[in-house]
Amino acid sequence: MDNSREALKAFLDIISFDRILSILLLCLFAWLFLVLVQFCLNQLNNKLPKYRLIWNRSYPFVRLFVWLGVIIYSIIGIIDPHENLILAVVGSISIVVGLATQEPAKNLIAGFIIMLNPPYRVGDMVTLAGHYGEVIKLEWSVTWLRTFDDNTVMVPNAEALKTAVSNANSGALDEMVVVKFTLPMSVDHNKAIALAREATQCSPYTFLNKPIIVNLGNDYSFGQYQQTIIVKAYVMDVRLEKKFVSDINIRVLSAFKNAHFYDEQQTPPT
Amino acid sequence: MDINLRLFSRFGHWASNLLAPKRSLKSESDDAQQGLISLKTIANQYPLQIGQGQLTEAVPTRPFYSSDRFVGREQQLNQMTEVINLWRNHHGEISAIVAPAGAGLSAFLGYMPTLLQQIQDNTEHAVPTNAKALPNTWLIMSFYQAPLSAFAAITNLCHCFNIAPPKRISDSSITDTIYAINQQAPQLIIIDDLHKLMLRMMGNYQALVTFATIIMETRKHHCWILGCEKYAWQRLSAQYQITHFIKHIINIDYFNAQELANIQTQQLVELGLISADYLKQKPAEKPNNHKSDTPDDTSETGVNPYDEQLKQLHTISQGHPKLAALLLQHSLKHQVETTSDNKHKIDICKINSSALQQCQDNDLFSLAEIYVHGGLKVEQHAHIFAQSIEQSSLQLAYLARHGLIIAQYSQQDFAQHFYFITPTLTKIIASHLVNNNKLFN
């Protein structure tokens, strides 16, 4: 380009009513398409909830490719700029990349990395930036969580790459839940283990296709030695985690109380 | 761009409402006009409902384990013959027959005496060997009360052999029981509905372990055959590793199109709609010249006039024999009501399962437990779900009102009401529960 005046003229030539309208129409169609995709996915979720994680995790990819397609087609197919202008835009993008330390760009790049190499997916139960909840939406720059208090938490994607992410189910519907019980040292530990295992098995929310593990430990607190029973079992659906924990507590504590484990006058096992 | 705009959310809601059937306003006659049959209508046609579902009136009109109308299952019968012959040749192991609810497991077990007779007949013509003689006595039984202690399990097993059970449990009770059972003459013992022995209540684990120990230790002397529901078997395998103790597992599935067509052809013959000649030939076979006695004489063409309906029946019922029989009967009846012309052109009514779609998560959990246990009392349901008996009673009554389960009412105590999955709907309900992550393969 000979001078800046010519460059500006070339740029203004690109901006025409037809082209803007075409781009807007293209965006509208892409948007409608995505609405349709999401509607279909919701219908599938309702019909086959068992596979909801599979449907949900596909949506961020569809959205990414649709908008990527829109951008590429708008530039190449509709705007069709002069090659020098492309070089100028590439230069501008280089500056943006250079400024990637800025938070929004950092989150966008982090979001892209998360989609390519995901530490979590939609439907997973994760601890992210100190918040524990279900991933309900995965966007370019942020991840949305729903906590068990029914709060929606927005976490910038850069956080996911910066800190450790704890994923409880990694794409599966079932999830391991750990519940700890404390018993006086005088209690018959074999009986306690058997009762804890059977009480957990009796919960209707226990995923019986995976094993129930009961571990015995000991602890010294409040000036006395105690036994700890740790129950590790899988819940059928990650969304039932808290309900399951409560149910195990009800059942195991009832079993322990029926066996008089918490009575003050404990008779040591013979 | 965020696509979750409120406008589209409303549009989606409106579209869903528009597309969804108006469930609450629909009546049975509306369904019938559209060629549909509701789950409630299906449940109402279960024989128990005629007697208001009271336990005292539930007397079957024909023997429960009947070998008449037995169709197909050739491969499984061959496997059973091998199992019995292995036992006779001193390689006795416990065998299990696993089938989904309503696939005809009880009918298969009911056929065992006939099979024994066939083996006996073959043995008489065979060269004598040192194989054991076939047992003189055989026993088919089903437990309706799951044991909740080792003592209850021992008592139940002692009753099977007419042995006096021990008065109280002791360290030697199991050993004594095993010894006493092994002193009895060899028997063929068939336990139907093994899943009814499994209950998600405290104490059941020890009872099952005791039960398994006794039958393991007596398997060489007596021939044990266990029948279990498919999804309950999955639970038993995962939690109790039952497959480690059972050598022969025979799988039965719902009927294929050909087998189901044979069963339904029999029903059509009994209704006098077609000639009995169709029972002797396959649908695709060429016609014979046998004259039909029925007024509806279309057998000269050789093709079953209801062939198309039989195909529809298999598609809709997915091979469930009781559901297919009910659908055929209902469709024929409805056809007679609307028009008496051209009986062969009837369309088999489809199932309106909207009641199942309306179920909430806790309803589905209840259905799953009732399905796997083969039925639950109100008090058992309350115990399993850690809720009050009143809450359980209301929840089960709700499911029964929609035809998903059937009640057998106790005269004395509402906590003793027994609820079980409508037998004709087992396949539909199980599929729904699997899709909703409540039952697992």
C-alpha cells in the first residue's frame, strides 16, 4: 500500500451494506442452528438421561466449530479482503497474542486449551478455584459450576490451568463418596466393619456394580483413642452425592446405635 | 454470543407443550380412538384386578408351573439336559437360569418335569453306565419372604426337605443342616425367583451367605437349579460374586418374532379366528389341503391371515408374551366394537407410556427396587427408602393408580400391602429404568 490514505480507502471499500447484512444473516443462521442443536440435546437428555454426559460434552465443540466456521467464511467468503489487508490483520492479531497476558485473552486461550485437552467436561463434579459443583457450561473464557447450594459460580478458565483441578467422576455418572465414622475404642471393630458395609449396601442410591470399601483406622482426639471407619462407595448419579452421604449416615449410624456402639457402658469384645 | 436467551427458552417451552400430548386431559376412550392403550388400561386387565387385588382371592385358574403352551427354548433345554447329565455323572454343580422379568422363566422351569421324563426315556434305551439315577422327586419353589438372618435361611431350607429346623442358631447349625440335607434321597430342587431372596435390609447379607453355603455343600448330592431375574442377577454378581459359585449359567431372553407368532397363533386358534392347521405349519410354509372347520377359512392360502398383526405385535411388545397376548385381545375387542367387517385388517394398538414419562426421580427409584425385588411390601419400601410407612404407602398408591404397579391388599394392616410391577409392563418399565440410570446391566 502506497500510503495511509489508500489503505483507509481499501478498508472502507470492504465495508458495504451487503456484506454487513450477509455477515449478520450468517450469524443469525449459526445462532439458530446452535439453538436447534441445544434443543435437540435437551430432548435427548430428557429421553435418555443415562447418556446426558455424552450429549452435553459435545455441545462446546459444536459451538466452537460453528463460530469458527462463521468467522472464517465471513473473512474469506464474504469480506474477501486484499492480501495486504490480511497481512495487516495478522499483524494486529500478533499484537493481541502478545497481549495474551491480559486476563480476557488469557481466559480465551485457556478455554481453547481446555476444550482440546479437557481436565473436566460438562456434567463432571469438580473443585475449581475453591468451589465444588457440577460443570453446567463450558464457554471460551469461563466455566460455569452449579454448587450443591444451588449457586451458579463463574470461574475464569485461566484458573483451571493455573491451579489443581479435582474431578470426582471424570466423565462417568457414578462417583465415589467417602464417609467417615468415629467409634469408641471398646467397640468390636469387625462387627462395626460388617455393619457399615451392609448398611451402605442397603442404600437405594448405592451403585452396586462397583465395590464398597470399608477401611479401619485409629485416631487420637479429645484426649482419647478412637477407631475410625471410612466407607467408600459409589453413588449412582453425581447429582445424588449429598443425598447419598446423608443416607449412608442415617443407615450406618442407625446400625451402630442398634448395636449399642455409642452406649456409655460398653462391654469390650470377648 | 450466548444462546440461552429467555425468548428462545420460552419458545422451546411452548414448542414442547405443543408437541407433547395433553396427558392430563386424555381419557381411555381418547387413547382408544387414536389406536393407543394406556398403561393403566393394561394394568386393569391383569387378572388380580378383577378380584380387587386381594391376597385371599388371588387363586390362579391354572397351575402356576404349567408345561402346556411351551414354545421354543431348544438351546436352553439342551443346556439343561447337559447340566442334569453332568450331575448324574458325579459332576454336580449349581446351575442358574437368568431371564428378564416376563420372558417366561417360570414356564421354562415348569417344563423341567417333562424334560426329566424325556431324559428318563432316553436313559432307558441307552447303554447302562455308572451314572446316578434320575431323582425320584423334584421340587419347584419360590420364596415370598426374604430371610433376614442365618437362622431364617436355615429354617427355610429345612422346610424344603421336610427336616425339623434347629430351635436356635448355634455354631454347628449350618454343619448339622448340611449333614441332614445330604442324608435325604437325591432331589431335583428348582428355586424360582431367586431375586426374592435378596432384600436391601439389614441381616439379608448373612442370610444369603448361609443359604449359598448350604446349597454349595449339598450340590453333589442334590441337583440345584436356580432361576433369577436378569437385573437382580447383575446385583448378586456385583455384590456377592454369585457367578464364582455357579458353573452353568443359562440365559433366556424375550421371544423372537417366530416364537411369539407361534404363541399368538395358538391364541387366535383358541378364539376361533383361524384354523388349528396354522399351528402345525410355519407361517411361510406352503399351504396344505387340509379343510378348516372354522367359519373363517383362509387357510387355503397358506399364509396366516393375521401375519401382519403378528409382526406388529412383536414390534410393539418386544417379544413379551403376556403383553403381546393382551394387546392382541384388546385390539380384537376394540375392532369388534368399532366395526365387524374385515377382521384381518385390524391394527394392533400402540402403548401410550406417558404415565411413565411423568414419573419423578424418587418414583423411578421405587420402581427399580420393586422391579429387582419382585415386589415389596409397604413396610419394606419404607425401610429401604428410610421414610415413614405413610409416605411409602402414598407413593406406592400413586404408582398403582398409574398402572405401573399392582397392589395386593392386606385386610389387616396397610403396611402389609404388597406391590409388584404389572407383569405385562415389565419390559417397558425395565427399559425406562435403564435409560434413566436406575437399573444396570
